[in-house]
Amino acid sequence: MTAVFGHLNPDTDAITAALVYAHLLSRQGTPAQAYRLGELNFETAFVLEQAGVDAPPLLSELPAGSEVALVDHNESAQSVAGLKNLTVTHVVDHHKLGDLETSQPAVLRFEPVGCTATILMRLHREAGLSIDATDARLLLSAVLSDTLHFRSPTTTAADREAAAFLAPIAGVTDVTAYAMQMFAAKSDLGDTPAEKLLKMDYKVFPFGAGKWGLGVIETTNPGYVFGRQAELLVAMQAEKAASGLDGVLLSVVDILNETNRTLVPSDAEAAVVQAAFGASTEAQVADLQKRISRKKQIVPALEAYFAAHA
Amino acid sequence: MTAVFGHLNPDTDAITAALVYAHLLSRQGTPAQAYRLGELNFETAFVLEQAGVDAPPLLSELPAGSEVALVDHNESAQSVAGLKNLTVTHVVDHHKLGDLETSQPAVLRFEPVGCTATILMRLHREAGLSIDATDARLLLSAVLSDTLHFRSPTTTAADREAAAFLAPIAGVTDVTAYAMQMFAAKSDLGDTPAEKLLKMDYKVFPFGAGKWGLGVIETTNPGYVFGRQAELLVAMQAEKAASGLDGVLLSVVDILNETNRTLVPSDAEAAVVQAAFGASTEAQVADLQKRISRKKQIVPALEAYFAAHA
């Protein structure tokens, strides 16, 4: 049985891709089981509820040599513990290729599109396999989530085509209304502790000789997040110290207005943000304006800054 | 213009894949030019002549940042010099994933099939693009070459299907006769210097803390090769010293009888061959019997040996 899973701190694309790819592999003769590597966020919980699908089991460890299929990630730092001792047989991803190696020839399918779901849709069509209403809703949700309903600069024509193909199968007649419901669910953060808010969509990147943690909160209600600014800044400082990081940033992305105001815990980060983005920090908030994609707009600017100051 | 090329010491799959993928990319809106990273072997020269196609230009270096598409390989040791400074935008391959990383999301298409040509045939069909007679002959030749006319254990059902699909388009009515012509051309080694015979189909692999060079000569006339055993062993020792390798082996594969007798230059290699394959070396030749695939039968056994003795 091949274990299929997306990245740590899973988002909607990571969870739905695991579910749909496990189903596809099983239909193609490779028995597979979907897993998750962390808690569902509120958006993903909403999507699974709408689709009538249970969350996949939480995976913490696998016996050495187990066959695994990775979706929506490929770097070991974002994957299950001990990945190097597992046998990677399949990868479907839309990120840059990192430190992955395989011990045998494997099926790798990477495309520079906005989400894994778009690639999975193509895999079905290429194989001449139909997509049922449940899988179509899962994939459509992932497209809308990863592209912020086509607002993100990572969006490609292929993602728009995938959504247009999937929506009628999923029985979603008003895609805009459904996307707004998803974003409202995502924004309903309730009494989530500040440490969890920071880590909801959070990745650690090597920059220069050090490491930075970059969190993103995509929300239709940025006022709620800034209302908790003081405790979030404390959580960021604590995480920075606990994990030996050189910097931590938390970008609060206003989905509807497509703006990014980023929390900056100390002068050290403020100096880098000034140099990399030309943005000054006031009262521990930097206005990064229309930079709403971590992958395409935040990380490359920081990489360029550290490459020039190595 | 994207530069498309296969591995160093190119074989028929490496050369034809570069030609056909450059053509496909160009048709899909990405202008591309095929190159080769070394001399054509006699089989490939025969195939290009039959297809009426010129050899692609020899590539030695590219400006930093150039966009490249890799076919039939992915490891930097088998690729153009300075690969890490180039921008890899596409990879089509059937080998295990090595040390490749990409700076941006790229198109990666890996499948565990017998040759790159089979994947290229699928890319055309998925895109709804026809394959012309010339490209069909190039791809068919690569399938027959890499699978040794379906004798190699790397052969999959997909490779047989690809050949059956391609042969009528290529106008090849007797596939067996055409394969025999290819193998005869490959086996007509004439007065090729021993250094060139060693390097005709030769790859360097990292094993444990060191590096080994593994050559293969696939031939219908092994007697000719063993007639030149003494000079080949001298060439192997010279290459080992010149390139600072820990071991060199040259497998002489009898295509028609599907057997492998391997030249062993020193006791150091003989000890590893004994441990990894259970094969003793007599008069500097080890009988590796039915192990005719470097990828599937030679490399994994050596990797397992060095992993256990690291």
C-alpha cells in the first residue's frame, strides 16, 4: 500500500491532492492510502465537510523502505520524518525541485502551475479516466485556495481551465460564491492561539548562512489578525529563539483587496525588509503592498537580497 | 532559445530524444535547439542516416543563466559543464532522480519505462499532436536501442506499445530486421581506439565516498571486444588514474545471447564484484551472467554493497 501525503502544515491543496491522487493510483492498479502531516486548517475542514469526505489519517512515521507518493511538496524539510529512508515512487508537485533524490526510477510529474490540483486534473484526462463529483469538488477547492480565486500571481491559464472543467462536475454553479465561503471559513480564526496562527501556513527557508521562518495568514478579515498583533509578535519572537532562526516574518494577506501588511518582530528583520522590498516598518508593521505570493514575490526578493549580501 | 540535450557519451536515446523534444517544444511555443554532448556512436550514426537527419551540434558550454531542457539524464555528473549555473526549465527522463535542483518551478516528466522515447511518444499523444515519419523513426530506434529489442529487463509494456504505435508511422515494416541492422552497426567497431571503446557508453556514479566509472559495450560480436581485452584493460587503468576514480568496470553485453562478461582491471574491483554479485574474476573477466542492464542490475547491486559498507 503506497502512502500518499502533502507537506507539513497542510493546506487545502496538500490535503485534497493526497485524497485524489490516492484514489487515482488505486484506480490505476497501485493500491494507495492518503494521509495528512498535520492539523487541517479551517478552510480545508470546510472543504472536506462540503465534499462529505473524512480527513485522512494523521501520519507521524513509516517503516524504512515504505513506498510513498509525495504531492504538493518535494523537499525533505517539508515532508514526513525520515523521508530519506523511504522509497519515493511518485511525486506530483508544482514547486521548484529541492533536495529530493530517488533510489529507483520513479514517476515524477512537475508543472509550473498554480496548484497540484491542476496537474491531477490533467493526469485523469490523459489516462482517459472520469473524475467523480467528490474528487472534482476537492480539486476545484484546491485551485481556488492556492490561486486565491485567481488573484495570486502564481495563477496560470491551466488553473483557470481546470476550474472551468471541474466546477460543473462538482455541481458548483457559482464559483465566486463558493470561493467566498471558503475564504470566510479560512478567516474565521476564532480563539486559535497565537502560536497556531503563526504556524498555520508557515515554512522555513535557508537564506544565506541562516534560516528564516515565513508565515502567511490569508484572510478576508485582516482587522481580526491585527487586533491580536501584540500576542502574535510575542509568538514570533518565541519561535525565533526556540528554533534558532535569524528572522521571522508573518504576512497578513487581505485576500479581497490583494494587499500584504507584514508583522516584523525586531529591527533586524526591519532592516532586511527595508533593503529587500524598499518598505519601511512602522509600529512593527511593514506595508508590502501587492506582494501576496510568498513563493513568487516574498521568497525570491529575500533570496536575491541574501545572495547579494552573502 | 532553449537548449535541449541528453547525457555525455550520448547513445541513441540521448540523441534522438534531444532532436524530438526540441521539435515538440518548438511546436508548443517554446523555441528550442537540440545539441549533443559528445560523439555519435556507430548505432546512432546509422539511425540518423536512415532517418535522413543531421547530427545536432556539439555543445561544450553555455552562458550562465541559459535555459536548458535535459533529456535522458538529470545528474550533473552526466550533463553539460556548469549545469548548476544554468536554468533548467524542462526534464524528460526515465532514470532515478539524482542531484538535480531547480531555481524555479519547472516541467519535470519522469517515468520508470525503458527509454525516454516512450515518454516523448506519450507527450505527443497527450498534447494531441501528430508524430511525423522522421520523428517516429528516431523514437522507434531509441526504443529498440535502449531495450535491446525488448530483451533488457528495463523493458515495460509501455515501450512495446510505443514501438507498435511508432513502427507503421516510421514506415518500418520489419521491426526485427531493423533492430538487427542497428545492432550490426553498433557492433562494427572497426579500429576505434580502446579509450573510445571504453567511453562509448560510460557513466560515472558516486558510490559510498568515492566514484566509479561503469562502461558498457552492447554488441552482437563479443569476440571482437575480447580480442582487444589487453588494450581495454590498459585504457581502464589509465582512466581510473586520470579521473581519480575508485573503480572502473567495462561490461561486454552479448545482445543476442543476453549475457554479460565484465572486464575487471584490478583486485580492488574484483573484491567488490565478488561481494556485490557473488561473481569471481578469472583472468580479469567476471561472468555477470544475465545482468545486462547497468541501470537495473549493475548499479543497484553496487549501491547496495557500498551502502552496507559505508
